[in-house]
Amino acid sequence: MNKSRNYFHLHLVSDSTGETLMTVARAATVQYEDVQEIEHVYPLVRTQKQLDRVVSEIQAAPGIVLYTLVDKDISARLERTCRELGIPFVNILDPVFAVFQSYLNVTQTHRIGGQHELDAEYFKRIDALNYTMMHDDGQIWEDLEAADIVLVGISRTSKTPTCIYLANRGIKAANVPLVPDIPLPPQLLELKKPLVVGLIASAERIQQIRRNRVLSLQSENYNDTYVDRKEIAREINLTRRLCSDNEWPLIDVTRRSIEETAAEILALYRAAKAKQVDDQEM
């Protein structure tokens, strides 16, 4: 029998894009079983007039309120509304600011949306994303040496979403599909600068994903070997052998989220960069 779910309203109020709030809220709510949030997101709340709608909706559907508001008058009014309604509210950045201020002994700037300024880091991410989209699924091989990371793996091992996640961290990530009986681009085996990482998953997991993809596309024109478990196992073994022969690290993504896979790749990347520095200093 299905367990009944308890629903609650979750109001996320931000004077910026709201991304920070959504990340924190979802990280918290996933820890509670049989509970489902009804999410209300209010980005770019920077005036009292914009707050009017927020207050109205909170009054109509009381629940938990999480917010990141720099303006003291706006945040004070929101807090006052929550107190009057008797509902919990948290400025999720307050504890972080308190720690920073006590340790650094500096004054907070109260700059709205400061994390989204068009600085060098922002343009680095855009450049990385452009590179990654151009080099998805082995589209361009000639300049793979310009990549920071190159992912290799058979179909349905989450190469593309992992590359996009890395690109959003400012990493130029390309991916090359491993297809049985189709030779690899020679440039791949000659790479010096990029870190090459192999991705695999269990045969059962890949088979399930491939079957679902075929069904979703309603395609009748596909090779039976695409979803054949023995053929998938052969593809996985070929990936293992290729990575072993070239001393490329290999990550099993069967039970990993995209974020967990990317975190492991970034750890390998940082270790590789540190080793390069050590080798140059010797």
C-alpha cells in the first residue's frame, strides 16, 4: 500500500535569483520521508510593492518561510508578517554572515545579488559552457587538447549532463562516446593536458535506461544489441580495458547522482593539477 504523504507550503523569498534558497530547501526536504513541499518561489523581491504579493500569498497559504533579503526594511516586514501568522521563518544566510563577520572582523557590504556579478569567473563559466556544448558526444575532436576534462563512456552513462554540470563550475568538459567497432579519435589517445575519465554503470542499470529511452522515443528502428544485456556487458568490459590500458581513472555512476559524479571528477582533477605543479617544481 502507498503511504500517505503530508503536504506543506514552502515559501522561498529572495532579492536575487533564488537559486541558493532552492538548493538549501531541496537538500533539507529530501531528508524527510512521506513529506512533500508545495514550493512557492519569489525571486528579485527588492521593493515593498514586490513584497506585497509575497505577503498576500503567505497569508493565503501559511507554511515555512526561507529567505535571503539584504534590505533590512523589507526583511523586517516579512519577519513581522510571519510572527503575526505564527509561522516559522529563517534567513538562511544570517548564520553564515555571523561566522564570517566574527572571524574576519569586517563589515558586510549588503550587496544584493553579489554572487551573480559579471566578473571574470562568470565569463569563464560561459566560455566553458560554450566549449562543452560544442564538444558534446564527440562532435569536434580536433581541439580536445583545449579541454580541462574529457569524459569517455558508452551510451547512457550520464556523460552529457555531467559535462554540463562541470561547465557551470568553469570547467571545459568534452565527452567522447565509446561505440563498439567504431575506432576512437586518434587525438584522444594523445592528450597531454586534459584529465581523461571513464564512466561506467552496471549492465542492469544501462539496460533499464536504454529501454526507457527507446520507449520514450517510440522508435522501432534501433539495433537489438542496444538493449541486449550481454552486449552491454561487453561494452562495459571494453571501457574497463581502455581505461586500464591508458591509466585513466574510472568511475562507476550506477548509484551516483550527477552532482556526486562531478564531485569525484573534480577531486581527481584537482589532484592531477597538484601533481603537475609538483612535477614542474622538481
